[in-house]
Amino acid sequence: MNLNEINPAEAARLKKINLSLLVLFAIVIGSGELAFGLDFAKGALVGCIVVAFNFYMSQYLLARLFVPGQPRGPIVTFYLLKFGLSMAFLIVSLLYFKVDLWGVMAGLSTLFLIMLLTSFFRASTAPEQPTEEQQ
């Protein structure tokens, strides 16, 4: 299943979120490098990689979870494997490559920020329904 096989409105929303997430990655990494140096930027890159991997794999796996007739066991197994790979990548990055912890936190926060911004803009563009008092 790809974005062309789902509802066009949902596909447009997913494309907007994906593009916004990638732009936010570039902003966080670039501004982190300018403000705090290359070590912070490397940490932010690690955090952004973890967010991107989890975000896109979750989209992929959850799209298949609700398809009728699709076996659910392998999907749940891959979902747990995705979590384990993310944690292993973070542990190796922090302990062996000594990336900046604050940079990693900044990179990981991009998912929260993009969901907050997306919901804010989506709520501001929704048409208002008139109440009985207004009619």
C-alpha cells in the first residue's frame, strides 16, 4: 500500500507532515550547528535519524495493520524490532561515539514539534460550525 492507494485527502495530509518533518530536521540541525557547534549538530542528526526511522516505519507498519486479511503477528514483531533498533542506535551513538546528549534531545523533539504545529495549523483552517445561539 502506498500513498496513492489511500484517501486523497489523507495522502495530502501525510505528504504535508512528511515535508514539514524534513524541513524541521534541516532547521534543527542547521541552527544547532550555527548556535552550538558541530558536536551539537551531530547529536541533533542522530535524534532526527531516530525520529525519521520510527515515524516512517510506523506509517508503513500501521498502514498494513488495518488491511483486512493481513497477518498481524509479523507486523507487531516488526514494530517491536523497530523500537529495539532505535534504542540500540541511540545507545551506541551515546556511549561509543559520544554524541552530544542535548543535540540528541533536540533531534528527538522534532516529532513533538511537528505534531504540535500540524495540529495547530489544521485546527486553524477548519471551518467553524454555527451554534444555535448564533443562528
